Amino acid sequence: KAVRIQLSKNGKQITAFIPGDGGLKYIDEHDEVIVEGIGGAMGGAMGDIPGVRWKVNAVNGVSLESLIYGKAEKPIR
């Protein structure tokens, strides 16, 4: 799965991959997400998803991995 994100630093819209099984249900509209690059030095795309060079790392300051495994709850903003 992937989401469209608007960057706060320059207003650009990017597409980011959501890792993990069921990670999409923890991301709502207007949530603040932290993204990181994928692909190493060349900055290539993720697997068979062309053009997706970013992945979601955290949602509202909480790691997406800890949300998926139930170790943390998403704070209400």
C-alpha cells in the first residue's frame, strides 16, 4: 500500500510506501507522518512499485512498527 503525502518543508507531494501488514489503518487524513528514503545510494524505487522512493516511518510521533504490533497507541491530535 502507498499514500500521498504533502511535505511541510517545501509543499511537494510525494508517494510513500507503508510497510507492515495493516499499516494503512493507522494513518488517517491530516496525520503528521515521518518518511525516510528507500533504495540506498542510488535512491531507487521500492521493489515492483515504480516511482515510490519513500517509506512511512512514524505517525504522529509514534513508530509505525510499534502501532502495528500493539506496543503503543496513536496519540490523538
